[in-house]
Amino acid sequence: MPTAPVTSDPLFDQRYRAMSARDARFDGQFITGVHSTGIYCRPSCPAVTPQQRNVVFYRTAAAAHEAGLRACKRCQPDAVPGSPEWNLRDDLASRAMRLITDGVVEREGVSGLARRLGYTTRHLSRVLQTELGAGPLALARAHRAQSARELLVSTDLPVADVAFAAGFASIRQFNETIAAVYQLTPSDIRRRWGRGAGSSTAPDGGTTLTLRLPARAPFDGPGLMRFFADHAVPGLETGDDAAFSRRLRLPHGDAEVTLTLDGDAAVRCRARLDSVADVATLVARVRRLFDLDADSVAIDAALAADARLAPLVDAVPGMRIPGSVDVEETLFRTLVGQQISVAAARTVLGRIVRDLGDGVRFPDAARIAEHGTEVLRGPATRVASIVGVARAIAEGELVLDVGLPLPELTARLLAQPGIGPWTAGYVALRALGNPDVLLSSDLVMVQSARALGIADTARGLEAAGRAWSPWRSYAGMHLWRARPKADAPQR
């Protein structure tokens, strides 16, 4: 039976203190395995604190399950925000986890996951087993089980629909996995924890459901809602201080989603999907859009240590990065919005959606490559750049996804004519959710930094920002929010 190390381990000691204090801030960041009882828990589990010799901490629920443990029925360790580590780190394991939560293993298999990451399946499996305590199949299986539990609890979807929505290939596989992870049947889970949020089948065969997606407090949800409303593209999106709605393209069809705030630290997602198989992918992308897994306590504490940033952090605790539901769409929106106001960019993007994307969808790269010159306005070089990028994507020369490391994404973008460092950095900020991108050349950021006495130039801001690593993206969001009132709306 695994036991805690006898010699002192600072990381073990820190986690054991957090668990002993039942500190909810660490929920989702690690798993407490209690081998004397055979269960794994979230750090804030209210059960009696186990003795150190019986505890092993795991980075993932999959690793705990691979070690022979089952999920605690009392604290529901998977009903919490996910780990912020997958965005904070940019190593192979973290990039793999970003793709696994997006459903790549279910759609493309382990070989497809390895291909996207640029490694052999054998090497990928070895790294994940070493780093995370479980291989790609086990990690994907744990993610499916967690998605299924949330659907069982939050909706009244038939159990068979839950199985396929969570990514299981068969009802038998679904039942066996739920029994192994929770030692309960799907019906037992629904009876024990069901909250009664509804779901239904639409007349055209689609599925409508509502899910509650938790965040780590503090959470600046109102600020995100305002950002999305300010940048809403006519025909594609609508938004105000209370709700944000849009259509998005998923692997098996489209979804129409309406997102509202639910209390101080959650987002309620009401969605109508063409295919129930896209539920888990939808959840992963909404979580990224609202940066729900960020560790705000750690971020705020680090940034507030700089006396010049402290008033900004005090004014807006829980700052989040406004994320993205599609890397390619984010790139085109960024290219269109360069060097023009947000209002002008919305007008152009609305025209693109109307003329190239059937009025309700953002067009794919092939449509922009073929017809972009008919719709885009402005300098010929900028139009040529956008169309050229679209052609590179459509022809497979430029491949973008959330599994790319920051340096590689940046290099691929900078290799395209017309894309400079600011554009590449902004796409990385929004699409990857990378926490450590400071757009120091941004004029609004420099103006805010000057007003706060941080720096007068882009070079000075870059130098000052080194002290904010690894949270420079959030520092930049604070600087945008603190822009002088006479300036244009934030990016």
C-alpha cells in the first residue's frame, strides 16, 4: 500500500496543511488519496483528517483511480473547478490535458492526440504516466466519468444519452466505468445528488440542457460579461451585463449557448446542441472562455505585492482572461481588429458573418480564403494578409489548436506575412489562456503604466513586468481595465 514519504517533502507538507485546514481554494488542484479507506477526496473534504502515513497526493483523479482508489461519495472530488496547472504550465503533460478535456481522445484516439502533440504514442504515454500517474486512455476515461456524473446530477437526460454525451462508446463501458470510479450505478448517482435542472429534445432532434459550471472565487464574472458584450459580433453574438449568447461550431454540429452568472463564482450555461456527443467539448470550451479554472487567490496575492498594482487588484479581485471558443476565429477577429476601434471591428466582423458565414456562424478559413476580398475593406496589404492566413489554414499549412506550446504557436503565427508580435501575443493570450503574456507594446497598456508610475515606454513596461511572472497576462488585463477614460475601449 502506498504511503506518504517518511522524509520531509515541502510540497507534501503544504498540501497536507491545506487538506487539514479543509481549504477549498485547493479543490481541483490536487487529489488526496487515503489508502487506509481506499478513497480519494478533494482537499476540503469534511471527513476526519487522515494520518500522514495513509495519504498520497495525486495530480489527477485518474492517477488516484489507477492506484486503486474510488471517489469519495461525501465530497464529490470531481464537482469542482479543474486544475489551473494545465494553462499555467506549457509542458507536454499540460498540453495533452488541454486536448483531452476538449475531447480529442474520443474523436481521434490516442494516436490522434499524439499526432497533434508531435510525439509517438509510446513516448506520450510514458510521459503522462510519469508526470500525471496515468496514461492518456486513463486520463480520458476519468474525464468521461466526471462529465457523466455532472450530466447525471444536473440534467434529466436519459441515462443512455448521458453515456454518449460524456464520450463513452457503449452503455456497457459507461456502466462499468461509473461503477469502478464511484462504486455506484448511474441511477444511484442521480438519486443521491440530482439537482433537477432540465433537459429536453428539440423538435429538430437536437438537445437542450442547462449546466452550472463552478469557478474559483473570487471571480470577476461581471467584467467578463462586459468584455464579451463590448466585443459582440452582430449576427453571431449578443450580450449585456447579465448574459452572453452566441452560436459556436463543435465537432459534431453547432450549439447555441446562453451564458449567465450564477452567484459569485459560477456560470450557468443553457445550450441547444445539434449532437449530444458535443456536451463535454462544449463544457471545456465555456470553461476556457470564462477562465473558470484560474487560481485567483494566488494571482491576486502575487500582483498585489507590487504596490503600484495593488489598488487595481483591490478594485477588481478575481480578474480573468477573456478566453476563446475557437483558435482560428480568434485569429481572424484579431487580424480584422488591428489598428481600428472596437466598434469598427464589430461592423466589419458582422459583415463577414452575414456575407460569408450564413448570418449566424463565423465562416471557416476556406470561405474567407475564397471570398474574403469581396467583403474585407481597408489597406490592400492588410486584406491580403488576412486572406493569405485563411488560405494557409485551409490548405493545412498553418495548424492551430489549444495543445500548442506558446513558443510554437507564436512562431507559426509570426511566420505568416502581416502578423507581428502583438497579434501573436494577443491570440496566445485569448486562445491558449496563457497566464504569462504581457503585450508590452500595446499603447493602452503603456498609457496605463505611465499613469500608474510603472513605466513610460514599452521597453520599460516589459522590464517592469518581469516581476509579475507567471501572471503577466492578468497584470495586463488590469492595465487595460485601468486605461485613461479618454482612450478607446479595451481590446
